Amino acid sequence: MSKQNINVALIGNPNVGKTSVFNQLTGLNQQVGNYPGITVEKKVGFCKLPNNINANVIDLPGTYSLNASSADESVVIELLLNKKDKLFPDVIVVVSEVENLKRNLLLFTQIKDLEIPTILVINMIDRMQLKGISLDIPFLEEQLKTKIVLVSSRKKIGVEALKTLITTYKTISTEPCLDASSIDDDYFNTLRKTFPNQSLYKLWLVITQDVNFVDLNRKALEKQSFTKTNSELKKLQQKETIKRYQFINNTLKIGQKVDSAKATDFRSKLDRVLTHKVWGYLIFFVVLFGIFQSIFEWSKIPMDFIDSSFASLSSLTNQNLPPGAFTNLIAQGIIPGIGGILMFIPQITFLFLFISILEESGYMSRVVFLMDKIMRRFGLSGKSVVPLISGTACAIPAIMATRNIENWKERLITILVTPFTTCSARLPVYAIIIGLVIPDKYVFGILNLQGLTLMLLYILGFGMAILSAYMLNKVLQLNCKTFFVVEMPNYKLPMFKNVMITVVEKTKAFVFGAGKIILAISVILWFLASNGPSEKFRNAKTIITSKAENKSLSVLEIENKVAAYKLENSYIGLMGKTIEPAISPLGYDWKIGVAIISSFAAREVFVGTLATIYSVGGSDNENTIRNKMATETNPKTGEKIFNFASGISLLLFYAFALQCISTLAVTKKETNSWKWPLGQLVFMSSFAYIMALIAYQLLK
Amino acid sequence: MKTTIASLKKGEKAIIKDFDADVIPLKLLEMGCLPGNTVQLLQIAPFGDPLYLDINGSHLAIRIETAREIEVDSITK
């Protein structure tokens, strides 16, 4: 048989283990990108099937039905209705879960109406016995007009059977399993007559949703007066849903047997503790505390190792390559720049590890439930907890995660305050400054002072987010209906493979995404620091050696003085000097000033920038970034640059300032206006300046 | 006074009777909140809101103001 390429779309409700099935099919052969124009994550993987067939597997965003209520869900409909899309599926795999079959089948019956070959996967069958569930598969296959595969992605059961079944997609029925149009015969008959070439369900989706297609425009339908009032449409949608559930209930009455006596009570016991009015909050706090302590403690050794490796790599390059501009670029620009980012891989890995465990286990939904009432006092929703926690990884996916907040005002406030939470890009800055200015001591025997400071900074971020939400809630005059529906999924032991794939993907995205910017900025900085406009720069050596007070110095000391003098008179030095008056009240010198400016593109650039500046400005390359920062002194006063007062001032500045172009872009996209991101930028950055100023002036 | 989900006691079961489709989000209907289906109040969050329900086998939480709109008939005496 010749080689063949097919498209397979995976679709299903949230929390059915769809992504696990995807991971089992494709392993690490995945590409994560975005759908053009919108910030919905697009995951496509590759899978070899029997009979020489290759499959592109598309993991569509989780959705409860084809009635889209968010951008994520619109993606699903648009792909499934657009035959011209190059990912248009040859076969759809609907993933359902054995315990929630009833609800999962609603989506299935809608998909069947699209008349595309559809396979039903029933996942998590390893729980069937535990829950006392038995299924009559031949009966279900007949009623649902499909083929069913029983899968346990956890126990790796059924994946091969699924692969084989996919290859036979041409033989699978494309007939709908019920006639939903009987909810309003007259209406649908006229519709059918007017557009005889279109599938009826597709027409219905176009009428009820805000989507357009090349071959089918909403306007055409409006002209034919097929639109109804919103209230009428909603009544019809309700009727449609009831109709579908009637069919499903009747089918499952025969096809599914549940022996409820066998069902264990584990879930409700755990729920009782985790949502308890005292234990619930206490456990939540302990979980957060543990995460932040371990991020700092566990990543210490690998971080030091990476840092010192790059320092020796840099000096090795310097010694072994012929001296000149090119060697300098590599040894002083590129290597320290890359080292400045790779150093934080351990911390970022741990952070993503914990976040994905919280989400996978089902604990996150309990936190939403626990926090809703409290969060509402601040104009937020319980669902804002998820963005606020995942904001500790990165504000961008966090802002996208606000999409499932139904109330626009709550959602807007969540978007606006999320950048206050301590994202992973702040971590490098915090880590290095805490390491410099906070003593590495233990209090009460177990609490590390540095870890504690880090935790305080996280709390500060959350606190500011909540406080500004409270103010926004008072200021913003928006009237929105409050809807709130959150699914409480069953508790699951997180699957190692899923967690690992998430961690690897996210860390890769961090390293390459931030790495590109950091590399480019390092090179530019190195150039600006190694060249200067004036005579002073070119004649640095003569000027320094001719000075009377320098006559008695050793060769090495003179070299250092020359390098420092050159740096001061380079382009970057002049730029830094220009802004120095604005930042010296905060306790910063011009070098920190340059680092702050360059980190407006992305915060994590801060460390890389300082690394580059210090490498150019000194003659030794053997030292680690940390040691270089620790020994940096103010030439006028002889005081350390990174002392307690300036350190705290820097920490506060980074805690509050909005230094991330991508965050501004995503806020613009999600709010559809420049008003909100610009407001965010101005408010957060001026607040940061004022707080840093107060802190330094009080502490110095 | 009519009985709604909001007036159920913890652990109490009921049958959904009626509600105004305009005030209930479609998403809730799709998750099984339809007339004739059973509902059980499983947990009440601290401070009395939101409510954690088992509707037609689906486990979900809604706010009390939505719960007040859904009329039910209690089946546990």
C-alpha cells in the first residue's frame, strides 16, 4: 500500500484526559503554536499508524459543546466547518470519560451532525470496576452509529486499537445519531429548501454563532430572514439540548449499568477536607508555601553549577581564541548573555512542574470553589485564582486563561491585575539580588531567610494584584450579568508523562523565546559598550596612564582602570549617564539604569545585561555573574553598589513595574483596545518608581 | 415560597422543575441542568457560596444567585 497522510482531530470536554490520549499517540513529536491572529494554543502532533499511514493529530481546545462561548471554542467550530483548512480532519476522535459519559456524549451527538467520520474513545476505563460501571459496547456502537475504543491512557490500554481503528476511517458511518431538527420542523424545512447544498447543522451553527465561512456567509442567512431574536434562538438551543439529552439518557439507560453500591467515597471525603473552612485555606497556604520554598532550595545547586560553567567557558574562549573584536563578542557578549538565561532553567522547571501537578490533579478547581466568595469582594472571580497562580509562571498564558471567566468586568479586572503576580521572568532578578543582599541564614531552624524573602515578594505581588483589583472594582462602572459555572473534576494522580511533556514544552518556550531577545540585546549591548563616539574613548589608555596618581599602579590595575574608563565613555555609558539623575535617588548607578531600560523588553534581560556590561568593563572573565555583582563598588563613596537599601529598592521596582512587551500585546488582544494596556504600563511603572524611591530613601 | 437549589440542605437530593432560560447560561444546560434531571447539593463553600452540585452525574459549582433561579422538587424527606 502506498504512503498516505491523514488529519485526525482530537476533541472532547475539558478534564477527560484528551491531552493524555494525544501524548500517548504522538509522544514528543509535538508542535505547539498559535492559531493565526488569536492567542489560542494550537497543538499538532505526528503519529505513525499501521498500513503505512501517517497522521497529523490536532489536539483541539477542550469544549463542552459546539455552541462556542469563547475564542478557544470558536477555534474548534471554525476548523470543523471549514473544509478548505489544510488541517480539516479526515476523521474526528471524540474523547470521553467513563464516569461522565452522559455529559460527554452531548458534544459527541453534535459532532456526529457534522457528517464527518467520527470515532468515540471512552477513556479512563481503569476506573470502571472501581465505580461499578459496565457498558454494552455493541449496543452503544449501534445507537451512536460509530466505533468505540476503550482506552486507559494511564495504563496504556487501547492506544494501539485506536491507531488501527483510525486507519479504517473510510468505513465509519457519517450519519447523525439523532434528528435534532425535529425541535422546529417548519423552520428547519424552509432552511433545508433554501440551502439544499449545505448541511443543516452547519447552517444552524452559523445562525447561532458568530462565525462566517468562505462558502457560507451570515449575511446571506440574514437576508433570507432566518435569524430570530436572541431569546427565540436561546429557547431553540435549549430545546435542542433537551432533545439531545433525551436521546443520550435513553441510550445509556440500556447501554450503561452503574452499580452505585460499588462507588467509593474517596472523592467526597477529600472534598470535605480540601474545601473545609479552616483546613481548606490552611492546606492551600501550605501548598503555596512549600512550592516557593522548594523552588529556591532545590534549584540552588544546579544554578550555581550552570553559572560557574559559563564563567569558565567564557574565560576559556578568551584564552584560546586569537584576541580581537570577534573573540570579545563571543566571550563578553554572547556567552555571558546565554549563561544569564540558562542559569534559571532549574527554577523555571520546578515552577512549571508544580503548576502542572496542581492542574492535573484536580486540586485547582477546589481552590476556585474555595476562593470565589472572597475574590468577589475584590471584584474578581474564584476563577481568577487560576490566572493569578499560573501568572507565577508567565502572565501571557495567565491572561489567556481568563477566557473562561464568564463575567466581563471580573475578567477585565483579572487581566489588568495579573501582571502584578511574580512571573518566572522576575525570578532571575529576584534570585540574584536576594543572593547578594539577604544573608543565607536560617530562622527557627528550618526557614531559610532567602527563601522567606522570595515568598514575601510573591505575597507582595499577589497583595498588590488584589489591592488594585479592589480599587478597579470601585472605579470601573460596568454592569455585567454574573455567571459562574465551574466543573469539579475527579481527583487524579498526575500522569508523569503529561507533566513532563508540559514542563519540557514550557521550559523550551521560555529558553528559546526569552533566549532570542536576550541574545540580540546582549550583542547590541556589547557593541554599544565596546565602542564610543568621542576622543576620550579612543585615547583611554593614554589618558589613564598619563594621570599622575596612576603612575604607581601595577599593570593589571591600570588595565582595569582603562577598561572602566572606556566603558564610561562608550555609547552605553553615555546613555546610562544621561538617565542617572532619574535613578540615583532609587540607589542605582548608570549600569543598573541600562539594565533596567533594556529589561523593558523582557525582565529577565536584566541579569544578562549586567553580565555583559561587567564583562566588558573588567579584565577578568573567570568570575561568575554573582561575584562580579557582589564586588561592584561605587567609585565615589567606595560603598557596595548592591547593598541592602539599593537591593530592596530594586526588588520592589521589579515587583511592581510592567516590563514586558508581550504582556502589553496580549492585554491589547484580549481587551481589544490600547486603553487598558497603556493604563497598565503607566500605573504599574510609576507605582514601581515611587515605591523603590521610598524604600531606598528610608533604608539608606 | 418556592423551593430552589439555593434552599436545599447539604446532601439533599431534588428534581429540577423549571427555570427561566434567559437567566440561566446555556453552558449550565449543556452540563445537564435540565428539567427532570436530578440534582444533589454536595458541598457549600465557606461563607455560604458557591454551591457544589451533582447534576445528572456532572459535578460542578455555581453561585447562589444562579441557584436561586432554578426551581426544584425535593425528593429526600
